[in-house]
Amino acid sequence: MAKKRSVSSGGHRRNPAESTSGRVNSASGHSKFVVFFILSSMIATVIYRFRQSSPSQHQQSYVYEQGLVTTHANYQHVLSENSKVSDNTSQRHYKYPVLGYITPWNSRGYELAKRFNSKFTHISPVWYDLKSQQTNLALEGRHNADRGWISELRKTGEALILPRVVLEASPAVLLGKEKQRNKAINLIVTECKEMGYDGIVLESWSRWAAYGVLHDPNMRNLALQFVKQLGDALHSISSEKISGQKLQLVYVIGPPSSEKLQEHDFGPKDLETLSEAVDGFSLMTYDFSNPHNPGPNAPLKWIQIVLQLLLGTSGNRGRSLPPRILLGINFYGNDFSLSRGAGGGGAIIGRDYLALLEKHRPELQWDKNSGEHFFFYTDDKDIRHAVFYPSLKSISLRLEEARSWGCGISIWEIGQGLDYFFDLL
Ligand SMILES: *[C@@H]1O[C@H](CO)[C@@H](O)[C@H](O)[C@H]1NC(C)=O
């Protein structure tokens, strides 16, 4: 897949297996996508005109009232306003599902989840790995789980709590044998029951792609069947907290690497296959650029093309599908170094961004093509940098795009953003 991140702190992926998958796929994926990108932009623009977005919900947000959601952003305003939000933080401005990821290595996310609890329908702390140990399977990560925080969240809001489970286990061990598949599902379901979770977010497709098993039609089919079986197992269990509610499965998918889908791409047919078993698809529409190809994190037109690829053909039968797509929105940015061979730099989070603004007082520029703000600065060693970090305007455009499709959103990750971003949700 073209848009995998090989860096760490900001990212979804942080272990060596993860970054390998990124490198393997990125070289071939990127160039194809660029051509495809140009060809498709015109079509996407036309389609976009036919859909409308309603600005009506915006009235009561502090950030709209203050005129901060604008392409003419400047560093002074960001510095003075970023921690201000509407008095009423329980009011939701986005009507479709909103999933927020939280990572144990950034405690700010835990605090923001409590403070903006009502803005979310789903909260996903990144806690678990399902691993193979020789021929056995083990679910690791309970030590990350914070029961006190969970019970505080339960008291103040209704967001479902779905910890993320990454399937690290070798697919040869897991998918090939029915007994192992059942064991894996049993481990996950038991953990949900014991800890009182509302379900899980499963990340496995990128692993299976990295292992190369998706090229084998038989293994690819087993992979889909596994997800289906897990979804069915979770749906057979009632939530302890909410009567009438079943446990949920959210499944993480990457954006297709090109218009002509490859075996490792998760495509519209796969969406259909899993549509009953999966309650939400967390779509990783970010990391379009990387240190070797510096640029915007998630160009708006690319997002439109990806949504068109996944949802454009679904027609009438697809009415229930759009709210299950959780369009990925990044709350982190990138600081790329541009001079001399480049290839440097990587993810930054809110506090890094604010520190750069304070130090360099840059002119924020709006890139109309991608719908993102960015700025340049020169560091102490005389190396030039380009910084792309989300702004109220860039996020609001992505929310409008998702709204026009009737899609939900997923945010990676909430602790990396600025407080006033939550006023948009
Ligand atoms: C805040 O907004 C929520 C949701 O719209 C509403 O129910 C609540 O009454 C509001 N609280 C205040 C203090 O206005």
C-alpha cells in the first residue's frame, strides 16, 4: 500500500514488521497512484459538485464564531486560540459515528477522551496484540488496560470502548488451522467479557499483506472468513453495559494502492463480504507522503478518489454501508527536512507544532490542491523544512467530505491534536 507510515511516534505502526510492510509496498504503489490520481481528479471534482454539505450545524461552535476555520490562518491565532473551545463540550456537531484512537505512550489522549467524551461514539485504546508463541496463541496487553479510566468514561458518556487488537500471529499458524482460528476468537471474546469491553478494533489486513498471504486465493478467502467468524462471535454476545446492544467489531483497512485493485488491497467486494459481520471499517486515509516524498498528509482529492473506489459502485444496496466507513483523519503532522538528499524528518504532534510556531513565527500557507496548511522554516544547521500539520480548515473540509458521503470518521490519534480541533466534532 502506498500510504503506509514507516515512522513511529505519530503513527499507527510502530514495530519493525509494520514498517517493513510499508517499504515493500510503497515503491510500486506510489507512482501508479500518482498517474491514477491525476486521471481521476477531474471525475472526482464533477462528482463532488453533485453532493452537498450542510454548514448549518456550525453555528454554535466557538471556532466558527471566532472565524478561525479559514484558509487565512496565521501562527498568532493558532498560538492564542488552540486551547479554547465552546463552553458546552457535550454538544455533537458531527452526526455520524466518530471513533477516536488513544495510545498508551501519549497520556494526553486519555485526558481528552474524558473531557470530550460525548463527541465520540467509539473510543479505541491501542492495547492488545495477538501473538503466536511457537505453536500456541496468546493475547497480550491486559497490563495496558486502565480500569479506573474506563469506569470514569462510562460514568460521563456513552462512547463504546473497543480496544484495538493487532494480529501479530503468523498467518500460517493462525489461518491454516481451524482449531487455531477458534482459539484466537475465543481469546478475544473472553477478554471482552472479562474486561467489560463493547467489542474490539481488529488490525490484521496489513499484517497479512506484509506476510504475502493475500496473493494466495485460498488464504485470502480464509482471511476474510476469519474476520467474519470473529464478527459473528462478537455479535452473539450482549453488552453488559447497554441493554439490547451486541459486542461490536471494527476492522482496520488501508486505502487501495491504485485504481486497479491488487490482491493485497481491501476493495469494495471485500466490504460487501464483511458488511454483515463488521460494524465499522476504520479506513487509514493518511500518510500519502513520507520523508522520501515530502508533501501533504492526506490530499483531499485522494480521499475523494478512495471513497469513490470503495463506495462509488455500491448503489442502492449500499445504503447501510457509508456510516460504517470511518474515514481516517490524522491529528498528527509531519516535519520534513528538504535540503541535501532529504529523506529526513517525520511525525510531529500538537506540542511540537506549537513549539515550531513559537520559535519560527512562520507564515502559514494554504495548499489549495491538497486542502492542507503548511509552512517552511530553516533550522540551526541551515536545513530547510516543510511542516504539514492539520488545521481547523483542513479538518473541516475532511469532515464535510465524509458528511457528504454519510460516512463516519476515525481519528489517529486524539492526544496528538490541539484542543480546539474537538470543537469541530
Ligand atoms: C450542552 O449540550 C447538550 C447537547 O446538545 C445539551 O443536552 C445540554 O443541555 C447542554 N448543556 C448546557 C449547560 O447548555
